[in-house]
Amino acid sequence: MGRFLLLSLLLFSAAVTPAGAGSLDSSSVSASPEKSQYNLFNPTPVALLRRFSADRPSQSTGPYTVDAGHVYFETTALGYLHDDQGAVEVRAWNALPFNLRLGLTSNLEADFAFDGYLHQETRDRAAGATDRRDGVGDFIFQLKINLFGNDSGPVSFGLIPFVKFPTNTNGLGNDSVEGGLSVPFQASLSAGFTLGLQSGVNFVRNAADTGYDPAFVNAVLLGHTLFTDKLSSYAEFYSVVTRGNATTHAAFFDTGLVYQIAPNVALDLGCNFGLTRAAPDFQPFTGLSIRF
């Protein structure tokens, strides 16, 4: 899968045409002004801001960064998860998890993500018992570095290193620090389409709590504007393969809608559908993104 994404990236880098950006694409194909003088304490003027480009609602992340001195607040108002494995059924609700994205320089942002409130019910059919837990989730800090295409051109490329801190309560996660690195790529295609690719590796604590296993993440996303530049849709294939004593593969088909109700505000709704046994059956959600 990683080789497929790299080949696709090279092919589309050569083949993309300079098209108008859709609502899932913040790049401009015209020459961009020099913005390296702006930083957290010398914000980018409003007139020079990139097009609105939130990182939600897809599971993959785009390469575009927040303009220096500005902030994105992105949150899931309410999310639901259902997973039925036969003997065990899991249902979970997630309220107000958020990602606060802060523009440090023209090509660097810092992200502060928190899982928010969680309610989880695990039903053991064989035992005839249901375990209910309420609490909060983990905290993630990450940097996003745009390497090229932040303000001009039909393609953009970046790096995202991250670390997860175990702030969860009531056993709603493990007690280990985890982290990883991902590489996002995005291209504006013709006819209002946008292509997104992402590959990465996460290091997750194994079930025996004796060490870390690598989890390889790959995603392919196709976005498209609908009727107006304010409304867009996307379809995404998202895959996580974890190598350890036993290899697990969680694969998803994700889809949703994004509507930009104002220049700096967007609403979204969608659902992630599990394609393999290791993935939850379905996860519907609705959310909000605001730029300040």
C-alpha cells in the first residue's frame, strides 16, 4: 500500500492541471505573496490568508498549515461508535473532542488535540453483563510542517510528527505515551476534484505492555465540490496495519459532506464504515470548524 501511494503521488504530481480549488483545498494556483516575515506575534494580514482549510472531517490530514498568528478550532459536536463482534458488542459516544491548531510561522503549526468526553458500553453476551464507563480521553500534541505548495501551485506536501499523552480516565485508553510520523500530500485536479494521500507509521503499546508495535497508516481521499464552492463531499479509504505477535488490519470507507456557512466557519457530517473485523462497524459524526 505504501508503494502504491508513493507511485500515485509521483503520477499525480506530473499530471495535475491548475484548477480552481474546492472547499477541501486551500491552495492557490496564482503567484503567492512572500509571507515569511509573519509569525505568531506578527500575524498574517486577513487579506493574505489562505482559503479556509480545516483538517476535519476525514481521518487523514491535509498538508496545509494555519497562517501565522491565526487559529483553527475544530470539534466533533457528537460522535457515535458501534462494533458488534458477536460475543461482545461495543457502543460509545464521544462529545466535543477538539483540535486547536495554532499558526507559528508561515509554514509551521502546532496542534493541541483532546479526546473530550467519552461514554462506553461493552456488552458481554456470554456472561450476560454490560460494563459502562464514563470519562475523558487522551491528549495529542503534533506539529505540521509544510514543505511546499502552502500558498501556490496545484500540489502540496508536508510532515506531521506527533506524540500522544495518556490523560484518559476510567480505563478508556492505555497508560502509555505513543507517537509517530505521517506524510500528507494533496493535489488539485480538474473539474473541482481534490486528491489526498497520506502515509505514516505510529508506534503503539502492545497488548502485553512489554513494548511497542509499529502501525502503518495509509489513506487515499477524493474530494469534490457540489453545486457550489461552499459545499463539498469526500470519499476516503483509510487503513491501519499493526505488526506484532499477531498482525491486525483495520480498514475503513469514509464519506461525508462539508458546508462552509461563512468565510471562516464550516459544518460537516459523515460516517466511517469498517471494512475489516478489526475496525468498528460504523462511526457517524457531526462537527464544526472555525478560523480566528
